[in-house]
Amino acid sequence: MSVPLAGAVARGLVRTGHRHPRLVLAGAAVVIVAGVFLGTRLRFETDVLNLMPRHDPVVSEFRRVLQQFGSLETLLVAVPVANEDHLENTLALVDSLDAELKKSPYLGHVTAHIEDPVKLAETVLRHAVLFLDRDSLAALQERLSPAGLAARAADIRASLDTPQGMVAKEFAVRDPLGFLPLLLARINRAPASLKIDYASGYYLSADHSMVLILAKPTGPAQNIDYDQTLISDVKRRIAEVRQKFAEEEDVPVEDVPAVEIGGGHRTALDDATLIKKDIISNSVSSVIAVMLLFFLAYRRFATVHYAFLPLATGLALTFIFAAVTLGELNSATSGFSALLVGLGIDFTIVTYGRYLEGRLAGASAADALERMASHTGPAVVLGAVTTVGTFFAFLATRFVGLREFGLLTGTGILFMMLSAFLILPALVTLFDRRAPVAPSAWLRLEPLLRWAQRHRRAVLAAAATVTVAALGSLLFLRFDDDVRNLRSPSNQGVAVQEKVSKAFGLSFNAMMIIVEAHDTATALDRVQRLAGGLDALVSRKVISSYDSLANLLPPREAQERNLAWIAAHRELTDPARVEQALAAAFTKAGLVPAAFDAGFATLGEALRPSGPISLSVWDGTPVQQVVDRSLRRTAGGVTTVINVFAPPDQWRREAPPELEALVSQVKGAHLTGVNLVSQRLRHTVWQDAALAGGLGLVLVIGILLWDSRSLRPALLCLLPVAVGVLWALGVMAVVGYPLNLLNVFVITMIIGVGSDYAIYIVHRVREGAGIEELASTARAVVLSALTTIVGFGTLVTTHYPGLRSMGWMASLGVLFAVFAAVVLVPLVVRPATKLTVDR
């Protein structure tokens, strides 16, 4: 945009506001009301993955796996167990909660109990030998000897004297040979299963620290209104149960175990609540801080509305635009309002500062507005266009959250500029009837500028030294590409999920191998092939463990091997001999053999299996739920998952090459996980950051060249950009603050903001301004920078780490950029253009 065109735009808007002030202000009032109405009806997107590139194959695969095998649709009701002495009471509370939650119209299925663990035990024991590995077969051979059977009888007798004697008896009478601990441990490694104490009959963690109630909500987690109703209903029912339980036990309600709620619905509701709080708090705090700065600068409360009404109108227009075009906000776009306040006030500050300068010089309001539009207007328009261009450069990125952030902020800046040029003239036309008051002296920059002129060489040398140091520190700058670190730690749904993960031995750091096939048999064959390679990786400590459907069904060759072993040891494994020898050992140990009739009844099938088994053996048992959750049958075939766990603090940024090689060798197998997504995003972010920064830089240089018609002034306007970016990155490197998936794009923002400040200074120098006039413009620029820092700075208080990091980095970048624009640019421009900046 050329200077004549920019000036024409500015003059046209200013004259409209001056000639039709009441109509303009009435229109502003209507816009503000509409903005409030539509803004309060914006929806909130809470899924962090939906901020990522939607068409990226790695991200899409990870999202698909979570949708198929994740637990986001399960409501977790967690009850902690204080200690073993309180376990019985806690389980009684769980029974009461289970009964009450089943009455909720918002829950389709509620379960707190494992379905018949005795039946599970009997099913497992009928096929026990087929599950044993070579070492276990050797142990079985020793146990079937007379000495081994006598030792087993003694172990059972000793277990009956423990505090868990009743539970031990229940299972011992069905498992006289002691198969069950090994086999249940194997089943407990199946995918999507919890690490629970099967013997308890509850979803009780193995360490007895927590009991779970699992519930299936009737609505989707994405419906925030439904989430609010659901969680409110569940909380009310929990409170009623705890109160009634306290009365029955005659204890204070505070002594009743606390009950926590987790899962996808709670997480989505908390995210939506936090986003809404951030939008309100950031907007209000930034407006208040900006108004305070405006008052401090111009020393009149009457001038505060000169800043407030253009801001409110620009914000309202942006909220209307957001409601019409997007319909929703997310954790990335929730900070746009605070940024607009900080950036949008710049236009009012610069234009009002120039208007006030004219009024103090004796000009009428109309003449002062005309001078402001003619002299400062072009720089304001050009500055707005360069800033908009850098934010619109985000539209070229693949990150949905950043595209929407760039669209809203860039469009909002245009609305802010239009509001400043229309509404400020209308306001001063109607209300500026008093004699103008000179600005306060708290930002008097003339002494600083004169000092810098006198020590020009030293100032430039010091700046060059700091820049070189900043470049060197970049070698120590870290990059955090973990998408989980973008989620708010204040989200209680996530906090509960992490507690459940710890108590039940789950891990959110698992990599997942997706296995697809046309039928179940083929899928299981591929899983078994992968299991062999995974066992080798475990032995080499490349991975720590894995779980899959292979744990529920031994490989066909392993079953054939065990059948051959039984055939080779027919006398040792003879059911009649084993039963007779066990009965004698039980009698000698003081036990009653008849009590073990249920276990003796399964010996024949266990020691004389008819042949290999399939997954159908689990039909009708609690394990069938695990199988059903781990297999997804569609018209196109079958999909199952293998969870692979990395050693502590390893493979957080990428997958083990050996694992990737293994998966690539099996047809229909794909590897995914948070670490693979992070690895992919690491490359995507750098590519998109370079693209956005490059586009923003090209746009800014193009506009500057069109404005100045010369390369040197255009490059001078980029000096604050270079200083702002390099010095900010240098500080981050020194203090150990990492770049991440969001704040890396702040570099593009600094390109727009930093060049704006230089444009104002260079334009004033080109007018032939002396130190006093230049100090006046510099004062407005510094005040604009302070308000921008306030806008970005409010992001530091947000609940989302990614936005907080953007606030810190942007505040540093703006601070350093305005220093370069106000202090360094005049020192470089003066000898280059031979202008009289020190007259």
C-alpha cells in the first residue's frame, strides 16, 4: 500500500468520523451489543489434537486410534483407599455409589464390580497348561512330583492363616495346583485392561490404593452443555451418597472417602471452563491496564473513553466475525482478545498523540484531526497492514489452532484500525471542548535520545555485542515438542486420569501398534508374529514391556508344543494320579480333600486338553469385555492394538528404530503414539514456522519498499525485528525457557510489531523532525509498546502453558524491538539519510 493510498484511507475514515459523530457512535453502540450477544454464544473446542494438522497422516492415525481404542468416552469415578483398615468401608461406599449412579438418566451403563471372578478362574484353569511357557512347564513337572504336591498342600494351609484367608480359600479350592496367579497375571496384561485385584470382585487397584466405578455417558464429550449437566448430576448424587454414608456410620462427612471424577467428559468441561475464564480475565485485565496507561500518559480521566470505545468496538467486531466464520474458540485462540487490546490501542495512542500535538500547537479540533490523518495516518495504516500481513501468514501453516489464531487476530487488527480512525474523531468532535492538557512527563524521552546521539558509537557497539552474544546462546536453546505440555495442569479431569493411571499401572506414554486384517485369525497371527519380536526388544531393554491379545491366546505353535509335552508325560500328568496324590497331601496337611472337589473337577480338562483353543474360550467371562474392547470389527475387517511401553524417560521424542523396523516387516501393522506425533510435529513446526516467518517477512519488506521506494529505509525498518527476535531468543536460552509448538510462531508476530515501531520513527524522521518532535513520536511508540506488552503479558496468567510461553516470549520481543526502534533506528537513520534529527 503506497503512502498516497494509505493517506487517502486514513483521511476518508477520519473525515467520516468528524462529520457524522453521532451516527458513528450510535453504530458503535449497536456493534458492541451485537458483539457481546454473539460472543457469549461461541462454542469451545477442547481437544488439543484438533489444533494440530488435520490431514497429516501421523496425527490422523493417532487420532483414529484414540477414537477406536481410547477411554475418552468412559466416565471415571475414583474412590481412594486410605489404608487396608478402611478397605471394607470404602468398598461399601462404592456399592452405594454404584447403586445411586445407576439411577442417573445421563449414564447408560455403570459398573463397579468384576463379573463373577470365580467363573473367570474356572475358565482359565480348564486351559491352564496351554498357556505355560517352557520355564513354566519345567516348574509344572516339578510340582506334579510327590514332593511338589506336598509343598503345594503346605502352601495352601499356610495361606489360610493370613488376613486374606477367606479369599485365598475361595480360589485355592478351585486351583489346587496353583495355576491361577500366573494365568491371571497374564490376562491382566491384556490391552485396555486395568491392573486390578481380580480376587476382590471390584475394580480395585492391585496395591489397594483406589477403587474405580466405570460409567458410560449417554452423550458425547464434545457437547459442553451436556457435560455440564452430566457432571452436575453426578456430583450431586455423590454428595448425597457421602452424606447418607456418614450418617449411617455416625462419622463426620469429612471422614468419608473423597470421590473424584475423571474421563473425557470432565476433561472437556474443565477445558471449556478454563478457556472461558481466560478469555474474560485476559480481556478485562488487559483493558484495565491499558486504560491505566492511557490515563498516566495524558493525565485526564476524560480521555480514557477515547481509548476505551474504539477498543470495545474493535473487539466486538472481532467477536462477531469469530461467531460468523468459526463458531468456536479453542485454547490457541482464547488469547486473541488480550492481544487485540494490546495491539489495537496502538492506533489510538499514535493518532491521539499526534492530534494532541496539533491542539497544543493552537490548531482547532478539525485542523488537528486533518493534520493527524495526513501526517500520521499513512504510517498507522501501513503499520496495521504489516501487522495484519504477519498474522495472516499463519493461514499458510498446517496447524488449525494457529490458522484460526492468525485469522482472528489479523482481522481484529483491521477492525481496531478502522475503529480508531472512525470513533476517535467522533469522540473528540463531540467532547473535546476544553483547553488541551500537555502529556505527563513520566515518558519524557528527549534526554534519552540526546544522550544516545552523543554516545552513538558506544550505543551501537553495545547493541552489536549483545546481538553477537544472543546469537551464541542460540546453541543452548531447547525445543519442547510434547503436545501434552500444551494442556492445562489446572484441568481436574486430567489430574484424576493421571491418578488413575498411577494407581492401576496404566501409562499415557505407550506407543501403539495397530494391526489390521480381513479376519480375526489373520489379525491374531500378525499379533503373534509381532510378539516374538517384541519379546526380543524387551530382553534387550529397548522397550520395558508390551501387552496385546497375544497375552489372551498362546501362539498356535506354543499350544502344539505343550500338547506334545503332555503326550510325552502322560503318566506324570494323569488326572486320576494327580487327584489321588493331592488328596493324600491335603489330608496330611490337615486339609479336607472334599473341599477341593470343584478344583479336582477341572483337572481332567486342564491336564488332558482336547486341542488348541481360540479367543472364543473367553466368551461369557469378564475377559470377554477386554477382548471386545481390544478388537474392532468393521465391514472392512478387524483391527486390534498392541500397547508398547518405553523404559522410564526414554523415547519421549521418537520411537525406537528397532521397533519401527519390526512393525514395518508385518503386513497391516502401523506404529503410532504421542512420541511419534511429537517427532512429526517437530519437523512440521519448523517448516511451518519458516514458512510463516518467510511470508511475513516478504509481506513486510514488500510493503516497506512500496512505502519508501528504496531498499535502505525498508531494511532499517527491520532492525527492531532482528533485535527483538534475537535478544528474546537469547534470554530464553540463558534462563532455560524452551521453544514449543506455539511460541515459535511469536517470531512472525514480532516481525509485524517491530516493523510498525520503526515505520513510525522513520516516517517522523523523513518529515524533518528534530529531537523534540522525534521524542514526541517516540513517546507514543513506547506507550504503544507498553500496551502491547500488557496485552501479551496477560497471557502469562492463562491456564495453558503454550499461551503462557507466547506471552513471555512476545513481551520480551516487543520490549527489545521498541528499544531498537526508539534508540537504535534514529542513530542509524541519521547518517544514512542526512536528516536533521538533532537540530
